[in-house]
Amino acid sequence: MSSNYLEIIRPGINTTFQDKGRDHLYHIGIPFSGAMDNRNYLIANKLVNNNLDSAVIEFAYQGPHIKYSGEKINCAITGDVIFSIKKKDTEIEGKCYESYQIENGDEINIISTNKSVYGYLALGGEFDLKFQWNSCSINTKANIGSNDGKKLDVGQRINLKKINSNKDIKKTNYINTKIENIRVIKGTNFDYFSEEGKQIFYENEFTVSKLSDRMGMRLEGPKIDNIVNTNIKSEGLIKGVIQVPADGNPIIMLSDHGTIGGYPKIGVVASVDYDRLVQMSPGSKIKFKEINLSDAETLFKLYEMETQNLLSQI
Amino acid sequence: MIKNISNLGDAALYCDFGNEVNKSINSEVIKYFQTIKEKKFEGINNLTPSYNKLIISYDLKKTNFKEVKNYVENINPEDSIDINSKKLEIPVCCHENFSMDIKRLEEILKLSREKILENFLNKEYFCYMTGFIAGMPFFGDLDENMRAQRLETPRVKVPKGSVALTEQFANIYTFESPGGWNILGNTPLDVFDSSKEDKPNLINPGDTVVFKEITLDQYKNYNE
């Protein structure tokens, strides 16, 4: 049995292992999963000298309280997160985007994410996890991935099978920017909606509902009127698709989304804005802005370059 | 044949094979799906065949709409590889504990509970596709007088095993999940098994199934 491990004192609300996710499985109904906020996932790994596709602990709202046993290891938290590190005689307030060295008996207490949803805890090493279809990402709906596909639970022990020899402490000044609008590309059923409905979609604010999770984000606001048909023949979905069911309230597909759906698609969130979209907590206001495909492609390229730049500076 | 290719967002191709739902169009979709899957085009990371559409998603870091579209337009789909279709019997319990939407169906279809069950059970249905949630099969076609629309607001939680209807289709919820279909009963059968990475789905596109009614007692004892 491994002598380096974590014990979960408090699991938090929705704490899972996530990595890059799994592909080539939509046709049997298995979504990508993986870290919701990809950029923060990558930064977390880089800060502790991990391979960028290593598994991290993802949490939402209230995070886990963890006790570490074993030899010295680095840890880092990314996102907008309030946490503390408790050592033998002291307790320090933690800062995101900095790595810390922890040792036997130290505790990490992740109190909450701040005006955001997801945060990431990376440890400098490798968790001992089960892989399914080349990923340890936990999909709690289908019970796929490590930990029997279930959220982390109180009292649980998580072993590490490797600790990085590189224990350099790292830091970056990244700030999670908020954006005013979520940019979208017109959906394949855009013309199903009335002129007024289309106008409402682009000009009004929607509120993120508390019925949002890793599968989807439900929005509340003025109803979007459908004038053609409130159902379509079920067909493939991708993350970011905005479906509008008969009740007129949009639902945005997120990383654990259903692979097939039968509600008309009014739009699709541009890839460039996905990481920031998933961080919008219940009660946040969303406004959509239309962009075309070529702009979306260019903006994503720039976003990706920025991510690579950030990583190279760590 | 593909009638039209457009973009679904900035990271997927939307291939439209038409609006009708029938075995012939569905076979065309499957043919393209299998051909592209075999060829492993760099950057394509998922394929979602459905009744009459094929969604091809790709990694925007590796390729883009123009490249994938050009690729798809120039492939010759090979004749569908034999998919070894099976015939299966699905036990279903329609006790009031499970048939959550029977009243709604009675009202919409203007048929009695007995008539609805008689129309649904002991008939052969064809599996067009799997998905939405892991392993969920979509069957068709229900009789004309059995077709109801989805719920106005989808349920946040549909119980695992639910057998549900919408329009000319039936499905099985392999997990508890959100969903908007009209729930008629529940099967104790495990339709998806993630421990079998090669073949996690019990039912695959091309298979034929027949729903057989079981009692509540038989349901409770099924997995013992």
C-alpha cells in the first residue's frame, strides 16, 4: 500500500477527479467530461511540475478539506478560491496560482470558490486511479471513471503512486477575467424562433439557474418563442449547444452533456468563451452576442496562444 | 447521401441526410459514420450518428471547419460493415409506481391505459441509434396513434430503467438523468455496462427488440 495519500475530512459539494476527458465515444452516449475550465486545469498541473494531462481534483462551490500523509509534495490551487493550509503550528491563508510544499500531517481546507463555480487542486505527482477509456475523469451520471464514477466521499483515502522529484515552487499572476458577453454562433434551428424571440435572445439578460451542473446550465429570463416546432428529431449535441425546450428557457450543454438531444438549437457558445461560461455561478447574468464562424476560429486561436504563453511563463 | 453540410458552432460539422426517419436514411448515416471512424482523420474527436444526421466534432486546435468539410465531401462511404444485429426481449413493468406519465399519455392519445400497453407491447422495434446518456437506445417506430410530444419542461431526474415514448420513438434511460420523454414503465435490465470497454452497450443500432410486460413481483425478483 502506498505510503503517500490523502484523506478526505470533508468532501465538498461536487468534488471529482478530472483530466483531459475521453473522446471517440459520443456514438455510444459517453460525453467528453474532463475539467470544465480547461485553462485553469492546465495551469494547476504546470504549477506543480506535472504533465499537463495529469489528473487533478475539481471542486465546485464548497471544496474539500483534505489531510495529507507522506513525504513532501507540492500542491497548487487554481480558479478564484478561498482556502487555507494548516501546518503543525500555523494556518496560512492560501493564494491561488502559487504552489506550496506540504508535508506529513498538513491539511488543505478549500472553503469555497468566490463568485465562480469551479476550482482545481493539483498535487505534484500522480494519483493512483482507475482509467476508463483512457481517462480517469469521473462522470457521476454514468458512473464512469475513477472512484467508481462517484464524487469523492468523507473518510476516503486516495493514494499517490508517484511524487515528482522536481519540487520547484512556482507562481503566476493569472487573473480570471470576467467577460460581459458570451459569444455565440447561430444554431442550426435559429429560424425556428420568432423575430421577437431572436431579438430577446441577443438583447436580453438571462440568469443562470441553480439547476446547473456539469451536464448543463439552465437559464431563466424572458421566454424565447418558437414558431416552427418545439421538438426536432433527436440528433447529436456538442458542448456549448444552446437548446430551447418548449417552455422557452435555454439550456446550455456542458462537459458531461447528453450526446443526443431533441430540442431546437438556437445557438452554440464559441469555444473561446467556454472556460469563462462554466465559471458563471447561479444568479449571474448572461448576455449573448452573435459572432460568425471565422471570427470564432480566430478568437479561439488567440485564446489558445494566450494559454500557451501563460503556461510557458510558469 | 449527405444533403447539406453546415457548421454546428466552431468545432463541429452538421451533416444533414434529410428530414424523414427511416431505415434507409439511417443506414446511409451509419455508412458514413463507419467509414469516417475507420479512416481516423487527424483532429476529428467524435462522431454522433442519429436518425438522419451525423455530427462530426473536431479539435479546433488541430483542424477547422473548412478542412473537415473538404475531407467529408471527398470520401466515398464504403458499404456498411455488417453490424451483427441481434433480436432482444426487454422485460418492462408498467405498474403505477413506474408509469409516471400514463395519465398524460391517456389524455394526449385519447386511449385507455390498457389500450396504450396493448399497442406498445409485443411488437418489434428497430434501434436507430444510441446516446443522450451512455448506452441509451432509441427505437422506432410506434404506431401512429401512440405518438405524443415531449414534456414541456424536461424532468430534472428520470429514474434509471425508465422506458419512455416521444413521437414515433421509444427509449430506455440507462441511468438516472434529466429527460423530457413520456415515461410508460421500467425495465430491470442493465442496458449499459461500463466495465466492458469494448462493448458497453447491450443494444446497438440495427438491433431489434420486443418489450414484454412483467409484474411488479417479477420486477423486484429480476436481478436476484
